[in-house]
Amino acid sequence: MPRLTGKTVAILATDGFEQSELDRPLDALRAQGATVHVVAPHGERIKGWSGSGWGHSVPVDRLLANAGESDYDALVLPGGQINPDLLRTDPGAVEFVRAFWRAGKPIGAICHAPWLLIEAGIAKGRRITSYTSIRTDVENAGGRWQDSEVVTDQGLVTSRSPGDLDAFCDALIEEISEGRHDNRAA
């Protein structure tokens, strides 16, 4: 039996997400039996970024305005430079991320997506990795940055780049299968 049968996971993204950082976790989570919804602030489809240009679009399963933390068991935040930069300026997206943290639910963030963790006030005191260009942002927010392919800290799973996706997906599956982290500090 797949490890995530009965679990529902939100992937929060908007236009400009790193293509592989949405596609690979989506496929890996579904392969483990999870129901996965792409949640976005707008539109019926959002377009990825791949290499040096636009990638393909993916359907939006639920608009952010119609999604709540209580609908999901976990949250995944793909990176890219454009996607998390846009989302961190959206109060609804930031509150969506914050709600998962307060509820003790697993959150995965890769590449530049820890910008959302910073904006939501989650980074302080946490062990986090990210794309190297935002290391200073993580440290200035009080995060304890590590140069590792994947770092987990009480249900928070972070990775550096598309090259780390295998480790990222494996750690996400592990954390989601374990469930809530009720004892983590806010």
C-alpha cells in the first residue's frame, strides 16, 4: 500500500515556479497515494519556468481564496525566483503558509521558496537550507542555514535546488507519512 493513501497535500504556486520543483514532488506524492492539489492565487492554469525560459502550464485545482489549511495534511512550496517572490507579497499566501506551521503540519520548501518561510515568520531558529543566493536572507531572518541537499526540522523540509529533488521528495514523503508536529515552537 502506498505510504500516503488518504493524505491530501497542497502545492502553493503561481506563475514562474521552477518547473521540476512542482512537477517532481507532485508526481512523487501522487505515486505514494496522496491526493495533491495545485493551489494558486488566480487563474485556471499557472506557467512554470524551465531553464532560461517559460516551461509548460499546470492546471490550478483550487484558488487560494477557496483553500484552507484544514483541507490539507501538508504543504509544498516550489521555488524558482519568480514564484516565491510574487507569493511572499500576497498576504493570503503568507497566511496560508503560516496556518500550516501553526497547525503542526509538514511544510516542504525548495530553492527560493524559503522566502515564504521568512515572510511567514517561520525561519527564526529553524535549521534550513535553500538556494545559496538567499542564504543571507535566511540567516538575517534568524534561520540556521546549512549547505545540505535536504534539511528537516520538526516537519519543515527544505532543499537547495532541482539537483536535490530526489532527497527532497523522499524527506517530504517521510514527514507527511509521520503526520503532525504538535510540539514545535511557533
